Amino acid sequence: MPNANVPAPVILVVDDDAQIRVLLRRFLAGKGYAVYESASVSGAQEFLRKTEVDLVILDVFIPEEDGLEFIRESRRLTHKYKILAMSGYAAPFLRIAAQFGANAVIAKPFNQEQLLSSVKDLLPPGEL
């Protein structure tokens, strides 16, 4: 049972696909996380300027934006939050995401157990 005195870890889901954002938000919120969404890299950057997060779950392929560059720029500026990069495209892009500073990667499609395992691995022990 989560400790009522400890705030829930904050996760930002960044994906241009609204269905994926909603599914991830509902699933992770049901596990006790505070989950926010952004449909764009630029929206995520704006959100991160105003809000502290523990984890960003990022689709590296968002039309007209560059998720890989977001990772590189984020790591140049801060290491305050972890990044879980996801992609349904070729594995080389996930390797590049890791090289650019993603803390972990996950290939789409993934199941709930794989996602939850990745999230738990990235967040400090004892938060949930």
C-alpha cells in the first residue's frame, strides 16, 4: 500500500498517438503514479519548464519533431528526471536513444508487465 505521506512519482508520457497516451496514463495512474501527457516534444519541453517530473516516457518518433534530439538536449541541461524511450521502429533507433542519454528503452508493442517493470527499474526504490 502506498505511503500517504510520500507523493506519487510523477511521469510525463510524450507520444503523438492519443490512444497510447491514454492507455499509459490510465494504466500507470492505476498503479499509483501521477501521470501527465503531452502530444508533442515542444509541449513536453514547456511542461518540464514548469513541473518537476521523475520520469519521461518518450516516443522517439513524433511527426515533425525529434525525440532523439529531445533526449540529447535534456541530458545536456539536466539529469533530474529519467527517460524511458519507446519506439515501434527499428532497434537501431532505440540504441541511438540510449547513446543520447535515455536511461532505458522499450520496443513497441510492449505489454503492461514490461512497461511496469521498466518504470519500476527507473524510479527510486520505495516510491511505490
